[in-house]
Amino acid sequence: MTHINYLAFAIPAFFIFLYLEYQLARHLNKTSVFKYESSVSNLSIGIAERLLNLFISGSFYSLFYWIYQHHAIFKIPNVWWVWVLLILVTDLVWYWYHRLGHQVNVLWAAHIVHHQSEEFNLTVAARITVFQALIRNLFWCAIPFLGFHPAMVITILMVHGAYSFFTHTQLVNKIPWLEYILITPALHGIHHASDEKYLDKNYGDVFVFWDKLFGTFQKEEEKPNFGLTHPVKSYSFLWQHFHYYLELLEACRRAPAFKDKLQILFGSPATLDQQIRPSLEKRYLQHKANQNNRFKFRGYLNLQVLSSVLLLTLTTAFYSFLDVADKLFVVLFILCTLVNCGALMEQRRWIYYLEHFRIFILFTYIFWKAAMPEFTLLAPVVLILIERTFNMRQLYLQYVLRYEER
């Protein structure tokens, strides 16, 4: 029987907390912890992950049940002390998933996106890719394999994820006594730092004792600088998702032997040739706008982000009511919009054609739902006529793809 997915309420809740963080930052005169373009980029990546996760989360929950029913080592009862054990086991699995995600190139390719932002606030908590979600869920399979009931696992994973959301902020001061037990925002900020002394530290998500036990714990000594040691020079939605995969492919192409290619894929990110990314940036990225300029048409960009959030919220709430055409439209329209957001900030001229494609998707969906698919061809005809009559491309490039002096 179909029903409303109440997890949809987590999306507006996220934005409520984000608004509260921003207001607190204003009150503390710390609005510098937010940067407009970076925040939009963070939110875009989070929207895409939440959207695509709708299609895979159910499969993994079914996999948890299958593993538990057929391969569980123990049958652990549902009693109060087991919940304490479960949160400890969950955080231990997270620790090793997280640590390997930083130490193995094919895993780092998925996780690197979470660390690209040079700001550290609640928007960064949303900066998770669907690739990372897939890998993370594979690690979670170890928990029902041990014998914890999947319903318990799912509940703890929600609590675990909710806690880690609140560790992505600079507005909470150090809490020394709590740092003996829990990962605090200050400790997790160290993990997001690019300073050499802070690299590969504080992998824990909830508890600090895994890092202390395995020698990766680090307290904050100097204020950290956030982001990657080699920053990504783009707000492009596509580039941020796929640049490291391209780097690995390029490194493998240059490697002479199959053994060398395997060493690249499963080796440490520190051993990857650091000159590969600059060469790929020259090939794929255009020159960025002058840093003394600022993006002018923010209202248009804000509208696109807002429309994506609203569509995602409605899709999440009524997912079980949607048919294949509905789901295909939502995925294509939102992903095109997110690519468009990144391209707007990059001032890419080809987004004018992407705008036309989005309109074509919209009209195709409308006519399909109205049982008039033959009218779909009217959309490109009308767009061509408008373009020829009003020279829309020139107007778009003039008024949308434009920066202004600060």
C-alpha cells in the first residue's frame, strides 16, 4: 500500500538548521564562514545525492535483510544493552570505511568531493555523492552480517548520520571535557583541514576512542585551513564529481604495466602524480572570472536551487505514488538544473543550450502525462522561433552570464 515518506521532512529541517546557523554567524560577526558560490555548490551535490539515493536505499535495506536472514553469524537479541553495542560497532565500521576512503584511490575518488569545500559549515554536511553512499552502504552490510537485526541497524544509521550533521560547523567552540568521548565540531574540523599536521586525522564519526586506539587522533592546536591540499579550481557540478576519476584514468593510461595500473587504483592518493590535475584542468576548464568580481544574477541561481529542493522534497514524500515517467522526469530535470547551477557560476556559454534542453524535458513530460506525446516536437519549434525573433541567445549571454565589480 502506498504511503507518504515522512523522511521528506528532513529536507526542510536541514534548511531550518542552516538558517539558524547563518543567523548565529551574523550575530557573532562570523559570516565569513559562508561563501555564496561554495554553499550553492555544497547544496547542489547534496540534492543530487538525496535524489539518487531514493532509488538505491530500498535495495540496500533489502540487502541488509537478506544478509541477516541467510548469513548472520549470530542472532543478537533486541535488548537495551545491544543498542549501546550497536552504536559502538556502527562507529567502528564507519572509522575503517572512512579511513580506507582516504587511503585507497578508488575509494578516495568518491569521498574527495566531501572535502573539496574550503568552507566548513552545515552545507558541507550535505556534500556527499551517491558514489560515496553506495560504498558506505556496502560497509554497513558487515553489521547485519554480525547478527544485528536490520531494523535496528537502520535506526542507528539514522541517529549516526544525524549526529555527524551537527559536527560540520565552526560556530561551536572547543568543548575539552566532551572531546574525551565524542567527536566535536572542533575535532571534525581538524579532519577537514588541509594543514600538513592535521592530514589523515580524526576519522571517527561519533566517538574519539577509535582514533586514539589506532593512532589517528589530533586536537586542534592552530586554526585549520579547510579544503584539499591541492584545491579544485571549479564550482562545476560535473567536474567536482568526476575530476578524480579522470585523474585515475589518466594515470592508468600513462602506466606501462597492468600491475602499475592496479597500484594506482588501490594505492594511496599521496602517490598519485600531482601534475595530472593541472593538465586536465587546462584541457577541460575555462579561465575563471576575476576574483574581484561577483556573480550578478543570484536571484536566477537561487530560484533554480529552490526549485530543485522543492521538487526533491515532493518526490521524496510521494515517491511511492510516482510512476516511471514521473521519476525519470524528476531525475533528468533536477540533474540538468544542478549542472546548470555549476555552469552559471563558471560562466559557461553552453548552458544556454542546456536551458533549452530543460525546457524540452519539461514539455515532453507535460505532453506525455496529457497523453499527447506527438505535441512534444512543438517545443523545439517554438524555441527556435523565439530565438530567431528575439535573439534570445544574445540577451541570455548579456544579462545572465555576467559578473559585476564588488
